[in-house]
Amino acid sequence: MIKVTIRDGLGARITTLANALSAHAEVAFGWAENEHCPLAHDQVFPHGIAGVHFVEPEGDGCFTDWNARPFFSWDGAKNRKRANAAYSRIMAAMAGDAKQVCDVGVCGRFLRNPQGCPDTLAAGVSRTARDSGAKTVFLLCDQHRKAIAETLREDGLEVVMPACPPLASDLDRGCLDTRLFLDDWKTLLACPVIVAINGPTCLLNPARAAGREIIYAT
């Protein structure tokens, strides 16, 4: 059994779990309730996860023993197929439900990636929708939602807004907002095509593992 603690946000924790399960049948994961994730592990995973034992957090894990990659990075997996299967198991165990299946999902982490431009992202979404014949768009952006939604609606698209509110700073969510985010995250991951800002985020890793098409707006 491997033992690891990652104190970052939900995306980093789930990526770490998938990577650890790609190398070990069982994981002892130190779950910290903190400013990055205010929910307890049994609120996020009410029925647990097969092979995962939640324990008191100790220290803060950094690099894997098998390839010296960060635990919370996509390439921190020891075995890609096992990691992909673990993502599926983890996300199925996570609380929340996709509220609607839209044709295109939008992931705009502007606070994490300040180089991102809302106009560029909106143009990429409209282009993708036009090329694929999509009609509905789910807009999961931490900022600039109103402006992007107005542009997409002007282009004839139906825009579905997330339940969780915009953020004042990265990962600045309380318990209720984080719980709402679980629904929004699953709604995003249910979209067959996702358009995103090209920059750091763990939120798309479950989509990559599931073989979703991800288009980066440039």
C-alpha cells in the first residue's frame, strides 16, 4: 500500500489518487479539509472508493517513486491504462451528478491562467460548435461568464450556466459552493467535446482519461 497526502484542490487530489492506483492496488490518502477543499472526504465520496483508505493527512506528497513526476500531474501515472480506469472509478464514486448533457463544454480557468482571453475562448467555442453542429454549451468558467455567454448566444447557441458562483480568487469556495461545483464538474465531463484555455489545470484529466475530445482555444 502507498501512503500519500496532497493538500491542493479537488482536481489535484483526484489526479493523485488515479496515479497512485495506477501503481498500487491500495492507497492510504491523507485528506485535509482546508482552504483548497473545505469538504470532508465522506462528503466528496459518501460511499468511499474501492482500494482507497482515507487517513489523517501527514506532510505533503511531491514526487512519485516510480518516475519522479509530481503526484498531481497527468504524467505521474505509472501505468496509463490503470490510471484511466482509476479515474472512471473515482469519478463514479464522487458525489454530484451531471445536470444536463450539452454538446460542448467550456473550461475557463482564468484565475489559474491569466493569459487566457475571454474573447478568444468564446471564438473557439463558437468555431467548434459551428464545425460540429453543436447547439448547447455548458459554460464552466471562474470569471468572464456573462461576456462569454452573451457572445455565444449572439452566435445562436444555447448556453447552460453552472450552479457554482464565479470566483474572486483561485479555489476560493466554501462548503456549499464546492458541493455545487461537484455537479458542475460532472456536467462538464459529460460533454463529448470540451473547449478550454491552454494552461495548467487538473480538472480536465478525467476527461482525457475517458477519451473526450479537448480543444484548446488559441
